[in-house]
Amino acid sequence: MNEAELIASTISDFSNLIQQFPLGKKSDNIEIAIAGYLVAIRVFNYENFPEEWAINQVNLGIAYNQRVTGNLVENQEQAVAAYKSALSVFSQEEYPAYWGQIQINIGRIYLNRIKGDKAENLERAIASYLDAMFVYNKETFPLEWANIQNSIGNAYCERILGNRADNLENALAYYQAALTIYTYDSFPQQWGKTQNNLSTVYTNRIRGDKAQNIESAISGYHNALLVRTLNNFPLDWAITHNNLGNAYINRIKGDRADNLETAIAAYQNALEVYTKSDFPIDWAMTQNNLGIAYRNRIKGDRADNLETAIAAYQNALEVYTKFDFPIDWAMTQNNLGNAYINRIKGDRADNLETAIAAYQNALEVYTKFDFPIDWAMTQNNLGNAYINRIKGDRADNLETAIAAYQNALEVYTKFDFPIDWAMTQNNLGNAYINRIKGDRADNLETAIAVYQNALEVYTKSDFPIDWAMTQNNLGNAYINRIKGDRADNLETAIAAYQLALLVRTPEADPINCLTTSRNLGNLHFIQGNWQSAIIAYQQAITAVELTRSWSKDDDRRQEILADGIGVYQNIIQCFINLLQYHKAVEYVERSRSRMVTELMASKDLYPNAEIAPQLLEEYYRLQQLLFDLSHPNSLGTFHGMSLTVAESRFYRGFSEKVEKPKLAEIEQIEAKRQEVWREIRTTDPVLAGQLQIDPLSIDQMQALIKDGETAILSFYTTEDDTYIFIVRQQDVQLYTCKGQGIETLQNWIFNNYLKPYVAYRNNQNLAWRNNMGEFLQQISQHLQLNQLISKHLSDIKELIIVPHLFLHQIPFAALPLNNLTISSTDTRLSPNGKKTTQPPAKLKTPEIKPTYLSDKFRLRVIPSCQILSYCEKRNKSTDSPKMGIVENATGDLIFTGYECQNLAQMFQVPKNLCLKYEQATVSNYRQLTQQVQILHSSHHATADLINPLESRLHLFDGQVTLGDLFTWRLPELTDVFLSCCETNLALSRKADDILTIAAGFLSAGALNVVSTLWAVDDFATSLFCLFYYQHRQNSNYTRPEALYLAQLQLRNLTGKRLDGEYRQELEAYLQNIKTDENKNRVGQMKYYLALLCGQDYPFISPYYWAGFVSQGLR
């Protein structure tokens, strides 16, 4: 051997060693090996050294097949070319061992080959393995033979040509053959590998019992994991966990929800090894599978699960590109479409368009010729998208869906793919049940026929979930059926729904349980079978509340309840129809104010479950940063003395516009703040699933009534009527306002009261205030108050009112019981000092004044009985209470100083508990609320009617939002008087959660909150507060009584008395605060005061006194 040959031989040997070297970087080692083999081949050429040349070709093929760098497609092709070159020397006859091994190597590449036709590649792989068996027989080479058996099984698992069921049976046979050699004791590693492969076949097997096949798969994977441990075989451990997840996703036995949780855990295990950097392909595969699990997940919030699924699919697509992995790309596009078709967040129409686009992407690869099975699957899914499509013509969309399903059925035959055939039959039924074109009666018959086709395969024993789904759909078809006897059709529908609910239980499948039980309840409801409807609706409500409890997001919990509110409405109506008013009012209470109730429960039952300080610190920091960015000149404006004087305590903010460059920064900080808020909320015991809130029973509600002269009035509006439940200590009665439903009462309030108020608060017009008296008279008539009183309340002296929806914003205290109203004329001063109207002539006071609801009853207005119940359970000392006062935090209110200085003197409040102007910082405010039992907060506030969590108290250096209050715990606080605007103003949504600043203080720990329904007048509010506290000093008066007496005192205050008892003191106060900078404003206030003193009853209008509401304990 000459020197060149010796060097080439050494390089070849070194290449063999470096290729197998365990240390260093694997990719670099393989590159060195490839370079070495290429050098060796030049010396050991085909002509002179055919055997050495062929051996180096084989090794080169192995290296290219293992190569990490470079293009995968090209590497595979280089490997095949090297192996085929070697076969020109290594014939079966002369070199059977080499020839057989090369056939195995070629089979491995073709099994995973990217280039060329996939079906043809798999056929070549099988042929190569079968050729290898001519050399490696069981008797002579048992280990090699077993390895080939395993490999052929792999090929049949993926085979496209031939019958799918037959292919899987062949794969099963080959794996079982391999296990005759690969035993656990003798070859544990190979045994574990084959157990994993065998289980994969069982997961996908068509023949045999489906449920048992999956159980066999799970058993096999667990067997494999006896050998494939994380420490010894991390890659094998990961792939087996991935496969185990696939089995649990499809498992029929056991609890479906638990199976999916097990699948998710298995995929997450796999991802501990399969990182994107080290194993990008396997990482992408597992991300795709994890997406499937989350898309089907039952536990947790459905909306969040789908977002997680979408994120996982998008992760997979970072690796699965159309160019490099077209098949996997198409598969993931199909799965992404499945997620978007069900997506809850985002715009529904856009989500469906995204789903359609994803399916059409998949069909660019999944052609009928090359991938008939995947093509059929995607056609089925595309049909699902078009059934639900919003954009485009509805009739055309349904025809497109039907065509897609029929396409799928060209491949999905009952014989070859019975499960997929049944699925597509069910979906085709969904299309026909909604079809617009064609004869409606015939369409429904077709729907029934295809549902029954599906049930030939979907049996309860083998496919309980799919069986239940199809039974539900069959029930839908029979409800609408035109042909046949109507009564018989409805009985058939009822039977189908009842069968579906055998599987769709609240615990096992709450989302679908809600669907079916609501369908069944609605059917009984239409038939007037109230008791049967109640049973169905109770199951539906259990499903709603269980689904809601799984969500960790407040907004989503509200959405879930709002989506199910029709079930509550119907069950309430059923109980009313059965005259079971006590049960009806229980469900009324159960449906309202859930968020605030749960916040109170968390704080009261978990008083030490504090929020992580770093989270709160970050939240408050971002809150302050947002304020500073949005109000860049705020401190300078506050400290200046040229402030506009405000006549109401409604805060309109600052006039300067935020600079455009800051908008993006503000949006980023706001997004971060919302993220921190959600993190804070996830620590809540209710959201964390540690605490379930039991609804109040009627006995618990009646326990809130302390004497026989008190009653609870619980309002509830349905589509048609408004019900008023009169709950007494011993019974429950009902008064019905016929015809006062959602549109005629609630929407009427919104359009005629709340919308005008928004215009009023924005200084657009005065219609709301000027028309208040007339509107309140009409509300009294809508609610038929006189008839209600005469029939049910003649012996009652106190009312605890629980409004519903927009009734929460009505000043019940000012609802007239006679036909008299008081007109209101606006005498506020505009910012430039001019009156907004001409000075009024002396108002003519009617000889007979209106009688209001508050004249007949002491009133408390509460969001829900459960909130009142939590207030009652709080054990707080009211002996020698300390008061804290917050005065005029922004410096632009005139009369808060008069109010707060008098209160400080009245209650001997020390200076350290009085926060005035620049002392009223956010930090000082928080500290004060922790130190006192009574808090009097007198400054600006604003309700955010779009995002109620942003409703806020305006302080010197920032804001306290409702969101902030929901994070506070105030164990010492008993009473709060919010002498501010709009602290009990909110637009109630379907879930009837009144998210107001007042509710925030109740949730934080207060026993009673006095708050406001609108932008109250600065001067009138100052007088009202003083009157209220004067009456509260009398221990004989309860809070509602003190509130009423203050209202009565203010509205009956004559101009003459104002002039004689208060004017001198008020003018002295105004003179005392007068400076060179504000002397014009003080002069205007003196003129305003004189104007009021000239009126008979300057504050007789409800605008001045009726906006104050007492919530909580007496």
C-alpha cells in the first residue's frame, strides 16, 4: 500500500470514528466524516479498488443520512445516490450481507424521503426491506430480521396505496413478528421501541373494537416507558410521551376531560426534551399535537384553550414550512383551520375566513390523487367552515359546504373508513338541516337520514361522544321536521336529546351539555312542560357555572354567564308559571353580580390571601406612569391658581391632547398593565379554583330581613315582562308588570334616560336634567308602583331594592307616587363665568308637592342579596370609629372645603386624617383607608361606561380606579361616603354585574357605601353631606333613615332659610378662600348663592338630592 493509499485508509478509518464520536458537536463531526469519505473515494476509486470504494460509499450514505447541516432534501438524495453506487459493486450474490444492509439503509431513507411522490417512496421502502429479508432470515440473522420486521411495520403504518385498514393490519403483524425475537429480558431497548411502534398502530387501527385498540396502545406505550426512561433514553422517552398523548386524545374509555389533561401532560413531557433549538422537527410535531389537545380540551376556559391551540400550531409552522415540510405544513394548516373555526376571541366572521384560507392552503398539498385521505379530511373541515361562514351569501355557503362533504365521501366510504364516513354523514346532516335552497321538508328528511347513517357506526358503546353529538343533531332535525306527525316528531326529538345527555353530563362535557340541555329545556318550554323544562335547565345552569368556574379570566367569565343568561331567564319563567316564586327568586339572585360577589367571598373567606407585593407595586407603578403620560401638565395645572371652578364633581380631565409619539408608549404600558392585572386576578381563590360560591337559598335571603316591616324588592326583566319579587320574612309574592320587557322597559330607559345623560355629562345639551321629572313619572307608571304598593306593601316601611339591568341607574328615591313633577332649570355657571341659561324667574312651587317612593319607605338599593349577605357576615367593631376625610384633591371645587371643614369639626377629625389638596395623593389615600372606619371622600370622580374597571377617583397626583379597589383589603373600614360624581354609575350588561366605585369599596370591606348616580352639584352636595352626618350622629337613625332625612331636608330647604341660616357663614367661607387669582370666581359663587336664596325651594328638583344611594347594612 503506497503512501496515498495509507493516508486515504487512515482518513477513512478516522471518518468512521469521528462519525460515531460522542463528544464535540455532532454536526461538525459528521461534516468532518463526509469530507474524509470524499477524500478516500478519490484514492480508492471504483476502477482500482471497487470494494473499498463501495464501503466508503456506504459510509458516505450513512453520514449524509445523519447530516444536520445543509438541505435535508439534498442530504437524503446524496445518501440514496451513495447507497446505489455501492450496489454496483455489492451484489446479492457476491456480497449478500453488504447488499442486504444497503437495502435496509435505502428503505430507511425512502421511508422518510421528502423528494418525489410520497406513496411511491413508501412502496420503494417496503420493497427494499422485503429484499433485505432474502438475506436476513429469522433463523440465521434473528436480530437483523426482527429489525426489518419493525421497519416494514413502520412503512405500512404510513402507506398510502392499498386499503388503509389492511395496511395497519400488516403493520400490526410485522411488529408482533418482531416481538417474537425482541423480548423484554433479552433485548429491552428494541422491545421498548417495538412496543412504542405497535402502540402507534393500535392508536390508528380501523378494524377491531376502537376503544380496546386505544387501551392496547396505552398499555404498549407504558410498556415502552419501562425501558425508555428520561435518564437513559431521553429522545425515546420523548417520542413515546408524544405518542402516549396521541392515544389519550383519542381515548374512549375513562373520563374525556381527564384523558385530555393526561394528553397535554404527556406532550409537555415530550417538550422537555424536544426543544426548538436541538430538535426542531420533533418540537414542531409535538407543538402540533399539543394544539390538537388544547383545541379539544374540556377543562379550563374554552376561549383560552383555543388561543393556546392556535399559538401551538403557529409555533409548529415556524419549522413546518411549505418548502421544507410540505406534508407537515399542510397537516398543521388543516389543524389551524380547525382552531379558527371554533375560535371565541376575535371577530367571528374574520376567524372563519382565516379557517377557510388555512384549509385551502392545506389543499394545495393535499390533492385527491396524492393524499386522498388527507384531502377528504380537509374537504370535510372546509365544509364545516362554510356551514358557519358569515361573509358571502348564506345559501351559497351551504351549497359549498354540501359539495365539500360529498367530495369527502368519495374517499370516506363506509367500508374503508367507517369512522370518517360517519363523521362526514353527521356534518352533511348539519348542512341539510340549515339548507336554504331546495325544498325545506326534503332537506330535513335528508338530514335525518344522514344522521341515522352516522349512528350505524357511532354506537354508544364504541363512540359515546360522537354518538351523543349525533343524537343531539338528530333531535334538532326532528324539532324542525315538517313531514310526519308533529307530536311524534317532538317526542322523538326529546328522546334524542335525553339519549345525548346520558353522555353529555355537566361534569364530563359541560359545553356540549349546555347545548343539549338547553335544546331539551327549550323544547319542553315551548310545549308548556314546565317541570321537565326545569330539570333540563338546571342541568344547563350547572354546565354554565362549571364552565365559568374553569375560566381564569374575569371578562371571559362574564361572557360565559352572558351567553347562558337565556337559560336562567327561562327557568325563572318556568318557576313563575308553576307559582314557585321562592325558587324563581333564587335563580334571579343566582344570575346576577357574580364578579363582585366572588371578590367579596375571596377577601372575606381568605383574608390573609394577600396579593404578591411585587405585583401590586408593578401595577401601581404602571398606573401612575399612564397618568403622567396622559396628563403631562397636571401638576403644573393643579399648582396654578387660575383653575376653572367646577360646579359639579364630574371630572372632564384636561383639555390638552396627548402627543402622537406618546400614544404608542401609552398603548404599550396599558397592555402591560392589563397583563399584570390578569396575573393579579389569577391569584384570587375563586379564579384559582380554590373556592366555589354557593348561591343563596330563599331562607338565607329572608334572613337578611330583620323585621316584619321590611321587604326585599327583587326586579327581573324578561323579553316580555318585568317581575317584581316581594320577599318577606315568611313568604315570597310576585307582582308582574305586563308588557314591560327588555325592549319596552330596559331599552326604553337606555334610550330616554341614559343616552341623554351621557350627552348632558359631555356638555352637549340639558335635555336629561330638564326632563328628569317627566321621565321619573313615566318610570313609576312603567313599574306600576301605586298598584304594587296597594297590593303588596301596605304594611311595609323599609325596602331593600335589588334592581335589574338599567334599573340600577334609576333614582328610586325620586320615583313619584302621584302625578306631580318638579321641573328643573339649570343655574350652573359655565367655565367663563356666564350662566348657561338666563337667570330663572322665581320658580312657582306647586301647592301640593310630589310624594316620592322615599317618602313612604326607607330605601336601600343593593346590587344583589348575596352582596348584602357578605356585608352582614363581616364582624367589625363600630365603637369609637375614626373618620378620615379627603378634600378637593384637584383644587378646583369651591364648596368641598366648606363641607369637609365642617365635618372635621363635627367629628373632631385630627389633621393627620384629613387629606387636603396636595396631601390627597394616591399613596396617602391608600394609607388613610387602612387607618379609619369612616371615610368621607369629597373630590372629582368619573365613571367609565365602556370599561368600568377604569372608573376612577381623581386625586392630586393620579387616580384610584375600580380595578385598584378590587385589589384592596380594608378590614377596618365600615362606612364610606363618596361625595363625588358617578360613583354608582355603570351600564349593566346581560350578566347584571354592576361594576362601580361603590361596589369596589363594598368588595374591599366596607359595610355601607353612600354613592352617587350622576354628576352631582358641588354646592348642593356639600349641604347634603352635612345634613346626612348630622342625622347619623343620632343613634336612633339608621343609615337609610339618615339618608332620607338629608334628602328631605335639602329638597324642603327654602331660599329664605338658606339666606337666614347659611348665607352669612357661606359668604364668610368664600371670602376666606378668596385670592387675587380667584376673586372673580368667588364673586360669581356669591352671585350664585344669592340667586338660590331668592328661590322658594332652590333644591326641590330630584337632580339635587335623589342621586345619593345607600348600599349595604342599615
